[in-house]
Amino acid sequence: MGRQRIYLSSPTMHGEEQEFIKEAFDTNWVAPLGPNVDALEKEMAAYAGVGHASALSAGTAAIHLALRILGIEEGDIVMTPSLTFSATCNPILYEKATPVFIDSEWDTWNMSPEALERAFEKYGTPKAVMVVHLYGTPAKLDEIMEICKKHDVPLIEDAAESLSSTYKGKHTGTFGKIGIYSFNGNKIITTSGGGMLVSDEEELTKKATFLATQARDPARHYQHSQIGYNYRMSNITAGIGRGQLLHLEEHKAAKKKIYEQYQAAFQDIPELSMNPLNKDGDANNWLSCILIKEDCKITPDIIMDALQELNIESRPIWKPMHLQPVFEKYDFVTADGSDHSVSAEIFNRGLCLPSDIKNTEEDMEVIIKTVRKCFGK
Ligand SMILES: *Cc1c(COP(=O)(O)O)cnc(C)c1O
């Protein structure tokens, strides 16, 4: 075949990353913390337009600390979308709290405000609501925030997939009381692994940093009055992040181009549509996805197999949490109270296409041709 594998979304490095790392080596700032960590926090906060940031070892660690900071405890209810990656809700279980899974709506594939409202009616006021901006498309933040405000419930924003996406001109991750970003390997920028917790309240990011460094009380000896974690980002990792951040907008533009190319190429296939973009937002198009019309005999599996045959990576839509064996005992709430689940339908009929910004024009052509062929085009 000769051609290299075409990836879903792999790291794209530029060179500046190594300069920041070299500086860290040259000054022996290899051990945790140091100037790159401080600088990345400042640069990220300035980029997103948020007050403060705490650099952490993973997006999952940031979600866990967000829950800890908000005082989530055993039995507390946290409402979260069902259609997401498991890392959104695993930390709820770390704290033995109770997730209530909320169905998606069709306009953005994100948490349905109507279903959220129904969950509030059913359960009363939860301890927190966690929204996700799936595949980079901003959720219906106005509607969701209004519900949270009315009931005085803190909102956590899992913006792991949506760094650089905006809603009404403001960055996702900066609407909630706490926002989190991920720099995992396949995200829009990567530090090989890492995350960030952001907030306009300095007290909260300071608390995150404190808990992330073993919750050591101010004393000469090692004194602890709370359970801590080893969740801090290292100075080397932060150096990669500083180099990547310089290219974030460029990555966003390249992702948008991929989405638009797919959209144009599939326009004459009535059985296909692209994943939705929020009309009130500007998405980062982290992953471009397709949705196949109901009752079409072409399934996502057929397309995945056809791509795989040519060594092209694609990925199913996240399997909803309420359908996962590990979460099946927790409740799932739909907008109309019926068993009909939008998130399950998106899972059954959707597929994530290669969205790697290093893909060449020829790569895009092969992908597009292969998908079109599945529909007899
Ligand atoms: C990637 C991801 C996370 C987890 O981030 P890590 O940095 O991998 O821990 C959380 N939520 C969503 C929606 C993600 O896609």
C-alpha cells in the first residue's frame, strides 16, 4: 500500500516546544513546578480570557479537583450528559457521589436543557451540573446557565474537547464557576498528557494547586489536614504546552477546513449530515463526525470497515454513559420522559472521521472517496 496510516487526531508539533524544554534542562528546572508551569498558567488564562489557572497532570485530574473544591461528597447528585467520554463522570464516582445522566439534544448533540430541567424536577437541586462541549461544539450555555442560576447550582464546564471554541464571543471553559481543559495526546493541542483548571475566582485555582501538591499545610514540617493528590503538571510538560499554545489558533483553522471539506464533499448524499455546530458559537471542530439518516442500510460499522481496509482510522461516537455496564445503575433523564434517547441514536448512527491536521489533500481525497463509495457515489 505504501501510504502511512491516516490518523483520527494525532499530535502536531512545531519545534518551539523543544526550545521551552531545552531551557528547562539548561536551568535544571526538570523537577515539578518551575517557570514553564507559571508561564503556561498565565498564558492560558490570558488566551481564554479567564482570571486564573492551575496546571495539572490531566484533564481528568482537573475534573476530580473541581468536584473536591465544590465539596461534592458521598451521595451528592451531579448532573452530567450521557453522551461523553467516561473521564467526565469517573471522578464523580471517585468521590462516591451519584451521577444523573442527561440526554442530548439534536441542535448541538450536547446536554439537553429540557432534559436537565426535568432532572431538576425529579431530583430537586443537585450539588453541581457538569456540561460538556462535545467534539468542540459549544453546548446551549445560555439555557443551561439560566437553570443553574435559578437554582443556585454551580456549573462545571468540561471543555476538554473544546479549547479555543467560543460561545457568543467568549471562550468555552470560562462560563462555569470552574472550567477544565485537557492536553491529552489527541486533543487540539497536547503536552503528551496534562490538563488545566480555570476559574475567575483565584481562591478556587489556588485550592486546586494546593490539593494537587499533596495538600501540604503551611508549616516547616509536613503537616496535612486534608487528603491531597499528586496531580501537578511538570515543568517539562508545561514547556511543551507553551510551544503548542503558540499554534492553537492555527490548529483551529486547520480543523475548520477539514470539517468544511467533508461538509462540501458529502452535500449530495441525502443520507449523510455532519455533526452540528452551535449557531451562537464558533467551534474548534476538534473531530469532524457524520450522522447517517434513520433507516439507512449503511451503518457506521460498514464505513469504519471500509476505511480500516485502507489503513484509515475512524472512531465510533462516544457510547452513552447510561448504556455502560459500569454506570448502568444510575438514572438517565430524557427531555420528554420517554425511553427514546437522542444520545443512543447519535451513537448508533454517527461516526468520527479522521480529523488530523497533518492529513494531506491526497489523504482527504482517499477518505472522502471511500465514504462516498459506501453510499454508491
Ligand atoms: C479527553 C477528555 C477528558 C479527559 O482528559 P485527560 O486529559 O485525558 O484526562 C475529559 N472529558 C472529555 C470530554 C474528554 O474528551
